[in-house]
Amino acid sequence: MTSHIKTRKAPGTWVVRAGGAVLGETTNAVELTEGDYPAVIYFPREDLAMAFLEPSETRSTCPYKGDAVYYTIQAKSGPIPDAAWSYETPKEGLEAIAGHLAFYTDRVAVEQL
């Protein structure tokens, strides 16, 4: 694991909302910090309404975290393309985010309750 990336259990309860609907709420979120970037909250897949998240064709690779797949949220107001991403098999040392999704906070609301 690279020293500039750290994960920890995110304290408290976290919720993600899109298009006015709650997509998930969890007490098992993982907080990832990478260098000077703002912390990113990763939600466990089992605490998300995955029926509203469709895998997209978008892919990316991070030299530190691995290969990411993206998800489009099917909201009442219409699709929100590539609003979430997941590292299905992250690099060594970042196993804490496997099976979790993170969201772009300029497209959805991610809040600590």
C-alpha cells in the first residue's frame, strides 16, 4: 500500500441521496484519504439500493488503487451518468474498499447523519 493513501472505518452513520431518494445508509462506511484530496466515503454494496445503480461502460485505472468500474444512477428525474465508482479488486493494502462504492459529491449528496 502506498503511504499517501489511508483507509479507516468512517465514524457514525452515512447516507447517500440522489434525485431526492435515499440510495443507501450505513454505519459500515470506509473513509479513504489520499494525499491532500478531500476524504472519500465508500459505502458497502449491501447497504445500497443496487437496483438503482447500473454498471456503465466507463472504466479507469488508478496507479495506486487499481481498476475502477462506474455506475449510472437511475433516478426518478432521469439517469445520473457515472455518478458512482468501485474498485472491485483494489491493489494490496486497500482491501477495505473492495465491495464498496463511492459517489461524486457534485452529482449526489453524501452526508454524515
